[in-house]
Amino acid sequence: MTNPSLVDALGHQHLPAPEARIVSLVPSITELLCELGLADQLVGRTGFCIHPQETVARIPKVGGTKDVNVDKIRKLAPTHLVVNIDENEKPTVEQLAEFVPHIVVTHPVVPVDNLALARLMGGIFGAQAAAERWCAEFEQEYAALRTLPALPRRTVLYCIWQDPWMSVSKNTYIAAMLAELGWQVPELGEARYPRFDWSEQLVGQLDAVLLSTEPYRFTEAHADALEKQLGIPVFLVDGEMMSWYGSRALAGLRYLREVRAMVEGAAR
């Protein structure tokens, strides 16, 4: 019987490979692999793979999540490449697949997908016990989040960029995190990360605006200026906590409580 923990996001089955040489092109999963005790097997990572700082500093960089240095990866001779459907370009992955034997595709879309993600990594790379310990902690924190008293359903606009202004659609991981608080994002078009213009109609349907610290580096100064302009609450939020799956998602569940307290405090 196929072990579901070893089937990736595209349905590819992977046999356990505890001696793997891994290149990770996904910052949040690089952090997860280190969390599971697999740092010594990581032979390559992107320049955006910055956590845990001291550990990843020893791992060679192979470019960005999209502008990958194919020749560098070839020289590292990895047995496994870890990628993500949203973060990495398909043509690049297909090029790498010509010489990397195993491509592990990930695509978490809601917070609970982190359980399958941790078990997939633990199962493939021989860290099942560490993965199960992490999953137990995640399940405990997730259950605690679910026990919070229900509050009025709110519409919040989560901004990831300006010039042009960009947000997230309801089909993104970020929107799923917000949905854990009973919040929804406004409909702004078909794109996963839609561009938008400020208008009275848009602002009129919002309870709050959240400015993310990544990928655009919004600051408290941005939040203060926008709040004065719009006349509704605007908050700066930690983009890593809201959008990184993998090991940071555990802290992200705790962080959701802080975000909830900020918005509800302003709504009273």
C-alpha cells in the first residue's frame, strides 16, 4: 500500500532516502529541513533561505527562488530538489529535472497542510520521529487557536506591494491563515495576487488593512500614513509569520492571536 506521507503535491511517490543530497529552492522548507535535523544533508539553498541564520550560512547559495543558477546546482550533484508550485518556475524545475534524479514538489494551501508537509520531508529524508514531534506540537497549537471565542466576521485587505498596490486572493495560503480567525479578504479579481486601486467603494467594505513586511518592506511609517489617508485601522504585520509554511507556521499560529487582538482592539 502506498504510504501517503511519501506522495508529494503532484502525486509523485518518493522512496525513503536518508542519505540524500538536498537542494531546497523554498526558503520556508529549508528552515523546516533544518528543524528536522537535516541541515547536514542540505547541499544548496536560495539566497532567500535565511533561517536559521547560523546554519544556512554554511550552505552554498544557488541563486533565488526564480533566478536559479543551474550550473551551480549541477556541480553540487544533488539527489533531491525541493520546490514549490507557487514559488518556483516550472521551466526551471524541468531543466533541473534533467540531471537531478528526484524532484519533490510541495504546495501547502491551508495551515493544516503543514502536517503532511512535515511528514513528507521526514518520511523521505529519514527524520520521521522529528517530524512527528513537530506535528504533535503543531496540532496542539492549532487546537488552541480553534478554542478562541468566535468574533464578528471581518473583511481585511492584506497588502504585499505598493506601486502598484497588490493584495492576495482567497485561494492563497495567507488568506487561509486569515480565515482561521474568521476573516475574509475582498474580491479583487481573478489573479492570485491581484493589483488594485484605492477607492471609496473598496475602503467602505473593509474593517482593517494589513501591510506585510514582505515581499515589500512596509514599515510602521507606511501604516501610520495610510491610516490617516483611509480613515480605517491599518496595521503592520510580520510577513514571514503570515506566509511561511513549514516550521515557521507553528509560530505563525501563535502570531495570529496577536493580529486578532490588534484588529479587534481597534474595532471596539
